Amino acid sequence: MKSEIHCSFFERYLWLMRDVVIPYQEKVLRDEIPNIEKSHVIDNFKYAAEKIETGKTDGKFYGMVFQDSDAAKWLEAAAYSLSLYKNAELEERCDELIDLIGRAQHADGYLNTYFTLNGMERRWTNLCEAHEMYCAGHMMEAAVAYAQATGKTKLIEIMEKMADHIYDRFITNSTEGYPGHPEIELALMRMYGYTGDKKYLALAGHFIDVRGVNPHFYSEEYKKSGWHVWGAHIHEPEYAQNDKPVRELTEATGHSVRAVYLYTAMADYARAINDPQLKKACETLWENITQKRMYITGAIGSAYEGEAFTADYHLPNDTAYAETCASIGLIFFARKMLALEKRGEYADVMERALYNCVLAGVQLDGTRFFYVNPLEVIPGISGAVKTHRHTLPQRPAWFACACCPPNVARMIGSLSEYTWSFENGIAYSHLFINGALDVTETHGYKIILDSFFPEGDGRLEYSFDLDDEEGTGKSVDMTLAVRLPGWSKNTKIFLNNNKIKYIKKNNYAYIAGRFTQGDMVRVELDMKIKRVYANPKVNANNGKAAFSRGPFIYCAEGEDNDGEVFNLFINKKGNIKLIENNILKAEGYRMKNSGKLYSYDAPLYEPYEITLTPYFKWGNRGLNEMRVWLPEIN
């Protein structure tokens, strides 16, 4: 199966990754861009290689304990770009970096520049914080992606040695432990899928199965080693999702990125070994996240403290953490839940997180990035006062902890892997992105999707290419399953302009038949503008409404509304209209400012037409107020 993207909306992003983001991030990794946070990640590998080869180096490790992972994610993003656009120069630079990574590997397979440069005697003594397996996992993902893109297996061979080293330690030698930051579990599942080596399946399963069996493991580990990186959360089992065995988890807790990376691996492993108990745990966790702990933008993680989930319905707008990486992890989780069972709700969330939170994570010019994605921004407070310093009102050029920028690059670069799936002769259309599903080699046809989406009228046109240019009447017996998105109330489906009946199951429309060259299935999605209301238990949004059209969530920015948005009110019964560039105009009011802190006089309102822009575009026009949820009045 091969999936292609030919969508003007997303091709712009793919070109941006190719032409701007990947070259920019490579320069960052090489410390070639002045006046931004230093990375030093390439030098870390150089110094580690020098120490291994000569026994000494004057170079010092710089950065976070997980700095190696930035290079891994960049390599993975570059691999996806190379799979779409051949670039001999970029491929050569990737090969050079892979050679350097290989030189930084120890004879026993161990690979981690932090410990190579800071003391190998401490390796594997702080699984809670030291991120050895997190870095290894990201490098494994890069290895698989690069091998699939180029056919070159050197990085795979390097990471097989590291995986074998880890297998020997934790399975062969029965050493107690599991990763503080889940990631390697899902990466091992990718390694297993690519290589077929069942050791990787077993190792992934081991880390999943032993997690939380001893909820005090990290505290005990710290007592033995006596050293820490940050010292926070070591004695908080919920923070690292190790308070109980994973099959007993019922609520998403702790660090949100760690959580969804773990849940992704759980879902993938549940499918691989057909484990109904693990599948049920994944479904319970999914329900808790999406029905009680997820922002309207598809963001997760309500608290700055611990970058974490907090409690059901606690979704503050102005202090939201809503890390870009967490939404990417939620997309990973959604994809694996779709593999377990085809349910439209999984793809709905995947779509929402992508079009809103993930795309907001990168500036439209590709050179600045959000780590945190708040739903309200007040210049002078956001990014300034102690309680709001994390909610920056403008995107920085880089971060000391730079997990999000390369994560965005690899997510967008791999987008074609999320649009379709093909199982048992059924072609599933999950995301409505112009392109094609090509199963010519195995089934003799290609399905082409031409869509007027997401910024058009919502028409989807599926046609069939059976390589029948001579007109012999060749046909194919198959089923096309099209997601019926939750935001489309009145979806209509036609075959060759005739409205048809279809089987609806779990919010997919199953259209079965014998199709020939020239047949067309047309789906008309309901792209009406909608008001969205939160559960009243989300106290931050009581009396307020948000706006959506198709997959897009909207916000009001000061730039479009005479500089201020916190004195704007939506007219409950007012009209809302769509204008050019997917902008909305809504009837509302502006509250007049009395100039007093408190007043006995009732506020006065004047009619005002409020401009709303898609959330993913906010923060591209200088310092501005911004708000997603707007209060309603009559």
C-alpha cells in the first residue's frame, strides 16, 4: 500500500518542511544560527566519537539529558522528506550524520552521548530521568524511516545493536526497570514491523507489562544511585504512569507526552498479540482523555507543573500547557486505536489535533515554533507574570528543550501514513487530503481523492484508476469506507451523481460495489459554521461559545478587532458568515470601558462585527491578544 498527497493546503507545509524547516533545524543542530538557544547536538556526537576512538576529548556535553533525540527526530523528518522529494545533497548530509552516530556507539552497542561524555559508570542507574531509552527509541524510529526512504540500513544496524544491548540487560539478565519517559516501546514496535525480529516485540511487551508492577521502583532506584537530573517527580508514580500495571489504568495522568507515547505502544502491542484486556484499557484511557481532559483544539495537558494532565474537566484557557508534542502523541495514539478498530471518533480527534494544535506549533514561515499552545493570550500577562510565563504570546526561534520543532517536522512529513489504511480488501479514507491510495501491486487499482477541503465547500470526489486506458471494461470488486466526521451533520453520498445507500458502522460509510474506470463516489460534507459549547463542568467556558467550520477551530485576534478581544461578546442569535481566506465575521458587541477598576454602573455595549480566524494561524502578525472561547449575550 502506498499513500500519496497532492493537496495544495498540505503540499505548502510539505514544501515548507523541505525548503525551510529541515534546513533551518539542521543549522540549529550545528549551532550555525546566531542569537537563539544553542543546540550543540552534532558536537555532542563528535566529542563522544572522539572519546570512544581516542580515549579522551576536550569537548563537553551540552544541553538536556535527551539532547540526542533532537538529532534523531531531525533525521526522521529528513527521511520523510527524502521519500517525497529526492535530494542527493540532503541524503549525503544525513549519511554523514549517521556515520558520526555510528562512531559514537560503544562496542557493546550502547549509544548515548550524555553518559559517554559525563561518565559511563552512571549509565542505566537513573531510568526515571536520564532518558537513555527515550533517546534510543527516537533513533530507532529515525532508523526505520530512513531505511524505508532510502533503502540504506546502516542506522538500522546501529540501532539493532543498541536494541540487543537493552534486550540483554532487561530480559536476558532480568534487570529490573522500565523507561521513565515512554517512547522506546512504540519505537520497538516499529523496529519489529520493519525487521520482523520478534525480540523487539518481546522487549516492547516486557516494558509495557512490567510498568507499574512495582510503583516504587523509581524511588528505590534513586536511593541506590543517589543522583538525579532534576529531582522532581521521582517519588510521584502517577507522573510517569507507573502507579499501577498498565492494564489497570483508567485515567490519563501525569506528563501528557509520556502518557500518550505509552498508550500508543499499548494499543499497537494489544493489536499485535490480540490482547483484549490491554485493548480495553486503551479504550478507557481514550475515553477519559477525549471526553474529559482534551481541549477543543485537540490539545492535551492542562498544567505547566509537570506538563501534565490534571483532573477531569480542568481545562483552563489562559494557563493551558497544551504542548505541541502532546497533540502529536495523541495523533499517534489515535492512529493505533484505528488499527485496533475502525471508529470514526479516533480519526475525528486525529484530524482536530492536526489542523489546530499541531499546525499552530509552527509559524507560517517555518522558522519559529510554539511549545505551549494556550487558548487565551493577554500581552503583558502571558509570557510575563509568574503564573503565565509558559504561555508565550509569540513563537520563539528555538528552545533549550527543543522536542517540539523537530517533532512537528516529522509529523507533517509522515502525514501520508495517516490519511488511508487498507485491510481485507477495504480502503479506509481517514483524513480527507487530496492524493491517492495506490494498491496497484497487490490489488490492481488506485483510488484518487480530489477534495474541496478543508477550505472549500467540503466535496470529496473518489475516482478509480484501474490502468484501463484501452477501455476494456476492467472492473474491481472492493469496498470504500469513508469517515463520517462528527462535525458533518448532513453528509450526502453519491455514485456517478446518483444518491446511494450505504452501510454505516462506527461513523464510517461502507460503499461496496464493482467499480470501473471513470466511476466516481462523491461525498458532500456539511461545512456549515457551528457554535460549540463546553460541558458546564468546564467552568472556564461557562456562558461562552467557540466556533468551528469543518476541522477548523477559530479564535479572535486583536489584529482583526481594533486591538482588543477581551471586551468582545457574541450575539447569541446573531449571524455568522464566511468571507475570503476562511475568515468568519460574527455579529456581536464591544463592551465600553469605564476606565474604573470597579463600578456600580451597568456596562454599556455597542454593536460590533467580530472577526474570527482559524486557530492555527494565530500569532503570525506580531504581539496580539487572542481568545478562542467568547462570552455570549442576547
